[in-house]
Amino acid sequence: MKPNMFSVSRIARLVAVTLVLSVLIVTAVAAGWQTSIVVDNGNNEMGWYNSLAMVNSYPAIAYSDWLEGDLRYVRAMDAGGSAWGTPIIVESDGGGQWPSLVVVNGFPAIGYWGFDNMDLRYVRATDANGNSWGTPVTLDSIGMVGSHVSMAIVNGHPAISYCDLENGDLKYIRATDANGSTWGAPLTIDSAGGVGVYTTLAVVNGKPAIGYMDYINEDLKYVRATDTDGSAWGTPVVVDSDGSVGGDASMVVVEGYPAIGYYDDTNDDLKYVRATDVSGSAWGTPLTLDSEGEAGRELSMAVINNFPTIAYYDSTNGDLKYVQATAVDGSAWGSPIVLHGGLGWVGYAPSLAQLANGLPGISYRGSTSGLRYIYFDGVPEISVLGNSIEILSGDVTPSAGDFTDFSEVSLGQVLTQTFAVSNVGEANLSVDDISLVGDSAADFEIGGIVLPAIIAPNATATFQVTFTPSALGDRTATVVINNNDSDENPYEFAIQGTGINAAPNADAGGDQYVIFGEVVTLDGSGSSDPDGNTPLSYNWVQTGGPIVSLDDADPVNPTFTAPDSYAVLTFSLTVTDSLGLADPTPDEVVVIVHWRTYLPLMMR
């Protein structure tokens, strides 16, 4: 039987389940989570107690081999934990229960309960990776002490909170040097009858603090030191006393305030509570995070990517579960997800840590499969921006502000807008195709990107949409981006533009002064169309003076022969673009006919 005098009833229930039902291991299916890895299954009793921490940038686990009574250590061979090295026996036949793994002055170290002699022990590696280990040191051996271990670095030195089972006391001890080679005298922090189980140690506002359960009164309690070393302590505070609460407590600092995840044994619920001040003098109202079955036993809390997060065991269904807050202070939480399910102790004793990439990893016991590990490799998350403004998937209201409304574009002209596809997730985003659908899709064109495209986390790719209206009026389409975002595929948004046609501009040339009988050439070459809708059609009409015969073999530059007498001739030019739109304001030119040549005369 697992040597935990405060968990006998829960163990009995779990054993009954496994005796009746065969074990069924189910691979993790939650998006972004990798398949659970068997780290050590030298026998079926590996990992009853385990502690996960980052050691020299790679995840590492200290754990117990309950069958052989060994304390073991293993470190991953990569930053995510997809492959693991050979387990090392740190201490044999010593029990190695309740290990707490922490990096101490650059080398991994473990505080633990030596079950063989019922004492508190500490051991530190002799290298940064934990390939070799020093000799274990006994820190407290007076009575049955050293269970429910939690170790942290306090003012530069390792320190441990733990339980004195024999006297029912909460105790604390701190090393007198940075490596933990020598230690101070143990301190009794709370001895108010049956306290000190499920201890969890953290530095809160510069001073060590401990969350723990008073198992006689069945309360969750908290106490904080009055100095930075923990040589003197304040008065314990009851955080929650509603029923039998405080089991499996796990404390972290959330947005500067201490917070505790814990088990409500009365209601079989997972709960969370956060202090209302930085020191933990007062606490808020506890939140129930999971009330489905017996949820919340054997939990571990950490801050993952700035959000409080809890890995825990669902003993009703035999599942490893995970829940993360949706608010950085833990005032709101997402829905729990099952990471590894099955019958038996799948997911028992989880230990949660943030990996080097900011994503979570969890070590836990997998029933007959021994010590296991699972990690989140991330999911892609697509975001599309136009003009640096996010365009939501499903947006059906184009706007000029985000470039989805191309506004007015003359027929024959083009307007190109650039859009950015960003990956704000943790895994590669694959953009397989970008297409256009809708009544006027042919008036728009996708370009500026090579597909398929792979966009790394926190990276951006751009593509362009070109609008070339083929008709007057509103032209609409929908951009469809096929990608591997699990909940935004395809990513769609509406675009629109308006086709217009601006009138051409007639230019009949400068006024002329000619002599009798001269061949006169009119000049309409200065006419133009702002849309480029050419060629233009030219229509010259004489509007004044003696009638002359225009030779319009060249409509841009028609000719005529000037009369043999004095005359003032006027001509009007109207031009029409290739789409049939005429200039509404024809241009006029004046030709003065005289018997001799004078200096140019400005006529208008």
C-alpha cells in the first residue's frame, strides 16, 4: 500500500476499481497535446510520487520507485521532453517519497521523505544535468518527520516545508549555504493539533510562505514568514473552512498575489482561491473549477504563459485532466480537458511545469505503465490583418479601415491591397490555399504569396488582393483561407469595391491665327481619359463662321482650307471613351482668318 496515512480511503477506492475492471489506456487527444510517453516502467510502481522541473533547459523528473524503495531521477534529451535519458537511482532502499525537485545554485536537488527511517532528506547533483549525485543529507530525524515535502529557493538558499506526522506539526527548514551543504535547525511553524499535510512552499512578496491543510479541522491554511529567510513566522490564516478542504494544496504567485489550488473533499471538487493582497493577509472567495465526479485529487498548479493552470487527477473516471484560467489573475477559467483517460490510476500524482518554450509539461503515474510524461506542443492560431487591424473570421462588413472595402475604382484601373496572415499560436500554421468566391470573384485576384505556406509561431506572411472592376457598381467577393487552425478553418471574410467610370477630357488645342487659303490643322491630341479607357472617339463640330469642309481622315487632327476672306471660325470637340462615356463639357477652339500674318493673338 502507498505509504500515505492521509490517503488510505482514496487508495482503497482506486484499488477496488482496478481489481474489477481491466486497465484501458487512451491516448491523449486534446488538440496540441502530444501522445503520452512512458518514461520509466521498470516495474508497475514507478512514479507514485514525482516532481517535474526544468533542469538546464530540459524537463527532468524526480520520482519514487515504491516497489524497490528507490529515489530516482531522469532528464529529457530535448527541450520539449519528446525523448528521455536513462533513469538514475539517486538513493536505493530509502523510500524517496514526496520528492520535490528544484534547481539549487545551478544543479538539480531533491528534498524528500526517507520512508525507511521516517526522516527528511536532501540530495544535490554534482553536475548541471543531474548525471551524478552527491551523498544524501538527513535534515530532520526526530520522530516520524519529513512527509508532504515542498522545496523552494528562499533568499538564495534551498528551504523545505514538511509535515511532522508524529506530532501533527507544520515544519520548515532552510540551508545555511547556497548549495544546501549545511542546514539550520528545523522550525515548527504551526502545531495547533494535526496540521501540516499537503504543504506547498513559495516566496510571496519577498518572504517564504506555506499553504497547507489542517487535517484535524479540515481547513485550508496559509502562513507567511516575517523575514526573508523564514527565521520567524506570522500567525496562520484560515483560507477556506467550508467542509473538508485543503487537500493536495499547490501554491504559486499569480499576478503578484499568492494563490492556491486544492481539493474539496466534502464536495469532491477542484477549487482555486487567490489572496486579495500581495502578502496573503486576506483571501478572496474560492472558485470551483471542476465538480464532475471526484475531480481535483493529486493536483499541481503552475503559471503557464502568464495564466494560472492546474493539472489534476479525476478519480471517478481515472483521467488526467487539465484546466487553465482565461484571466491572468485566475478570476475566470476555461473548461477542463482530458489529457489521458482510462481506468485505474491514469493521471495520478501529476506534476506540472512550464517548459522552456512557455508551454506546459506534466509528469504523472500511468497505472500499470509506470511513470509517464505528456506535453503541449502547441496549436496554430491564425489571425488576419489589413492595415494593421484584425479582420475576424466570418466578417461580412467590409471596411476601408482594414482594406476590405476597396472603395471606388475606375473601370480599367486596378487597386491592390496587402493583408497579413499571422500565427499567434505555438505550432506551425499551414496556409494551404487562398481563394475567392462570390458573384464578383472574377474582379478580384489573389497574389503575392507562394502556397502552400508554412508560418512559424509569432511569424507573419503577406498576400495581396487586386481589384479590377469589370462593371459599374458594387462588386463583392469572399476571401477563403484554408489552413490548419482547428477552429478557424476556413478563415473567411468579405471584401467589396465599386466600379466607376470617369468622363474623358476634351482638348481642342490652342487658338490659331491663319492667312487666306491656308490649310489649317486642328489638334485634339491633348485629350485624355483618366481611367485609361482608350482609344477615344473624336467628334469635331463647326459652331461659328463661314462653313468650311473638315477632312477628318485623321479624327485627332482634322484639316480644312481657310476662306479667302476675313473670318472668325469656331469649332467644338467632344471626346468619348472606349466604354461609351462622353465628355460632358466639349472644348472649343477659335481660328481667325486674315489676309496677312500677325503676331500670335491670345483669343481666350
